[in-house]
Amino acid sequence: MARIIAKHAAAKPDVPAVVDDVGTTDWDDYNARVNKLIHALRASGLTTGDAFSAYCSNRREYFEIMAAAAHGGWLFVPVNWHFTAEELAYVVDNSDSKALLADARFIDTVTDAVARDDFPDIATKVMIDAEDLPSGFEDYEAFIADHSAEEPEEQGLGGPMFYTSGTTGRPKGVRSSSTQPGGPLEILEMMGAGLPQMLQIPPDGTTLLCGPVYHSAQWAFSFLPLLAGSTVVMTHKFDPAETLKLIDRHQVTNVHLVPTQFHRLLQLDDATRDAFSGASLKAVWHGAAPCPPEVKRRMLDWWGPVVHEYYGSTEGSIVSVCTAEDWKQKPGSLGKPVPIVEVQIVKEDGSLAGANEEGQIYVKNLMGSDFEYHKEPKKTADAHLEPGVFTFGDIGYLDDEGFLFMSDRKIDMIISGGVNIYPAEIEGVLMSHPAVADAAVFGVPNEEFGEEVKAAVQLRDGHSVSDELAEELIGHVREHLAGYKAPKSIDFEKDFPRHPTGKLYKRKLRDRYWEGTGRRI
């Protein structure tokens, strides 16, 4: 077996390794299936350092795919399953993927992507759970069936390359130096053991995955505990009442949630909430978006001092953690930097800030880990103060006890339901519509999701404001980008507030929606 998992398969062969909406795979079977997949991908022509993409739902086979990449020395690209055919084709092409493993749940998008002129010519296309295979695809079970379940030779480290939207242009791949293909497997084993230890996650516990595993945080909070020996229970779609049942039914010890999920849990009726025990929970981590203080307090009152917070990103992993006790003492804090990370606050003049002085937050991993944007050397350089010292663009400060606080964030970024949305690519799509002369996209308040996407547009001469045109523009975005990026509403503006140099004062468009909310943006 892939070596990291072999010890779990030997120690507890009949214990569930992964559980999804339709079934369970024990460690012994998981062992064999990952081995078969490694052999199958090698037989298809993949060699160390190659990339392949997966466009799948939260399912057991996804964890086989991730484990195969991790031990086969491959770069694994988890594609956001909300992406359109156009976006899927772009990621597969940009990542230089040599294979595509897809889920029949998304068969229409996948077949549309493969039919596009800009989809690369790749020989290996595999589909999971399809009743009728599209042309050119092989069935996943048939793909692995005739291959050996024995441990593969010459195993080497592989890892994910997550695609994250940016402040400009298309999504970009984030390549971490800690999971560069072909390195020693001991690095991955250290990550699998280290993260659960740092986050109070029992190595022999049960992890609940109820967010999309294509997201870097959900991957880290599920796949890494799996490597340490945790059973992973997953659902494709979050349901608050079902989440409570799953925690009690499977005696879940740890789960990663986002504030929107907290909000939905708190909206459940009293009978459903009262029926929940939650006694098995040891660590509930949340991140990805700011959590309103009142929501955090209510979750702590309900679930107790197991609700902890972290700050991090796809580029830099976990930077700081704030335990329940820390948050009670320092409400609003992001906690203290983890032991392997040094945080520097850099003022506008380039000097280091003192305690309680604001500046841009820069991060240095003391283990030497760094990142680069795939095929984007300028964007990589722009994110770095120097090699190994990088920023996510956030503004904050360290208090006199070393607790990190964020006072502002990337000005344009919208965080809706824990998902980062960058306006630039949405604005680009809107500008491609023949009726639009100019466009500005920004976030406005939404009680459940924190923020929602709003667009303001100026029309070209000859086009008139109408509800029908607003719907047409929203539909135009949906044709080209994932649905969650589409504006929920459109404002039509006669003029945009601009500096004499032409710079758009987007804040002047946005601030009117935030006045009186009591929230700083």
C-alpha cells in the first residue's frame, strides 16, 4: 500500500476509512483501491511530476484519488465543481494536466468542457459512476480493475495545486514547496501527524467533512487527519439537521465549519437542537470568513469550549489559531501565530510595526515552506516581501501580547459563505456584454452569507435600464463563470466616481450599503 496508509490498514483493516452518502470503505479495501489507482495512472502514462485534474463531488473515490497522487509523485488539481465548462477547460489546460478524473454528477459540464476548442488533447479521461459513458471516457471501476493491489514501487511525494481566484484575471494555481512532486514521503507523513497535533484533533478519531473538499481548508482538515488514522465521514451537501445527526451517529470528534454553517445550525428549531448531544466533539474549527461575534458566542454557549478559529489561506496554510478560551479573553482576535510561523507587520514606509501598530500582514514559515503561482512569476513576486516572506494582502496588527488582529482585508475581495470571490473576473465578463460600457463589482451585506455579490454598470449609448436587462447581465455572467460568482442584483449608474487619473473609487459605490451595519469594511 501507499506507505503512510499501510500501517492503518494493517492495524485496523475492518475499521471504516471513508464513509460517504452511499456507503463505506474499510481500511483494507481503501488500501487495495489506492494501490490499483496508482498502478492504473502509471500504466496510462503519468510519470513523476505530472499533473492531473479531478472534478468530483465529496465521495469516497475522491479520497482514493488524493491518496494516489500523494504517493505517486503527482500534482493533483482539485477543480471547483461549481466551475462552468469554460472554467474547467481553462484549469485543465493551464495546469498542464495529463488526465481528467470526473464525477458523473457533473456529466453535462464535463462533456461541454471536453467539446470546447480550448480543452487540451489528453488521452486519459475517466468518469466515476456513469450509467452511460461519454465518448472518450473510461469507467473508473474498469480503469482500476485489472491492476495490482500490491504496494507500488518507487513511491514519491505528490500534492495538491489549488486554483484560487485573484484580484486580476483568471484563477491561478498555487504550488506549495512543501508538496513538490517527487520529494520524500516523510514530508507528507509529518504534515499528516503535525496538523492534527497542532489542532487538537484525535489521530484515531472521526472527521466530518461537510464542505467542498476542492477547497484547501477542507482538504487539510479531512485528508491530513485521514493520513494520521482518522475515519472520514463526508456529505456532498451541507444540511444543518443532518450534520447534527451525523456527529452523534458516527461519534465525530472533529469538524471544519464556516460562519454561514454556524448561522444555519443556529436557525434550527429547539427540538432538533435539544436532541443533539455532541458529546464526542473534541475540536470544531472555523475559518475562511469573519465570524460575527454574536454567532460565535451562541455557538460557544451551545457546543461549549471546543469551537476554535484559525487564520490562513491557500497560499500560506494556517498562520494563527485562536482557541475558545483565547477568544473569550480577546474577542475579535485571530489568535497567536502557530509555532512554525512568524508574522511580520509592515508599515507603508516599509518599516516593521510595533505592538498595536497597523500594517500589511506578512508571513514567514520557519520550516522554509513557500509558494508560487503557477506560470505567474510577476504575481508571485508581488506577493513576496523577500523569498519566503509573503502576504495575502490583509491589514492588521499584533497587540502587546502577540495576538493577531485583522483590521482590513484585500479591498476588493468578497467573502460569501466562506468562499473568496474576486470582482475582477466578474467585471471582465460583464464588460464583454455589448450593452455594458463599464462595470464595478463589490460585496454588500447578506445576513446569512455575510456578503453577496452586487454589480454596478454603466450602459453604452442606445441601451436602456430595465429589469430584463439586469437579468440578462446576471445570466451572461452565469454562462461564463460559476453560479456563486454571479451578481445577485445590478445597479445601473450614470457615472462612476473616479479620480482624475481614472482610478475608480469603488468604496464610494459600496459604502452606502454598509452604513449603519456596524461592520467595518
